[in-house]
Amino acid sequence: MIRPMDNTQFFYRTAIFTRKDNQVALADIHQPETTSPLDEWMGIVVSLADGKHTIQELLDYIGSRYQQAPTNMEETLHSVIERLHDGKIVQLSENEVDLPYYLASPIEELDIEKAIDLIQKDGYEQP
């Protein structure tokens, strides 16, 4: 468990994802049509987990999308990040992280053959 959550940490995804029809889901590079849909908050965090932004920047971004930020928004996002972290889908870092090609964009934007080749070279295993 990540307590207390440090909002200055960067967050980054460790799972391949898709963003189709306004639905974020985890995807299998070997079977791109096989997906595991995420609930809305988890999908937002995974899709924004590019390793270049802090948790505080995530809070600021989501808060700016509302006329009035939802009650307990920070606690809710901390809980979502903790669950994604426990599932090894999102990791935290004190520094910016450069994502590998196959994690940097939704699966529909990837060259699948290139991604599979790089995954094999890197020894990446999906969470």
C-alpha cells in the first residue's frame, strides 16, 4: 500500500491499453480484440499515466474539468492509483519515466509487429 500518497510522484502505466469508443481498457498485444474494460476513473488514470506528469498535475487537470471539483476527488484518485498500483498496472516514480514504444500510446496507434518485437527484446511481461 502507498500511504501516505506523495502527490509529487510521477505515475506511469505498465500495461498496454486501448481507447476505443470512449472506453479505456487493458489490451493483449497478441490478441488486440481481447480487452478488459476499466471503470471511468481507472481508465482516466491509465490513459494519462505517461510518466511525464505528477499525481498533483493529474489532480489539477481533473479538477479543472469541473466547475466545482467532486467532493473527495483527491481521496478517490489516491484510491484508484493505489488499486492500479496493487494490480501492477500503474507504477510511481520520483522522476519522470520514458515509456517504451508499446506502452506510450493506445494499441490502435501502435505498429503491432514493431511492438511485439520490442516487447520480446525488452523481456516485458504484461501485468
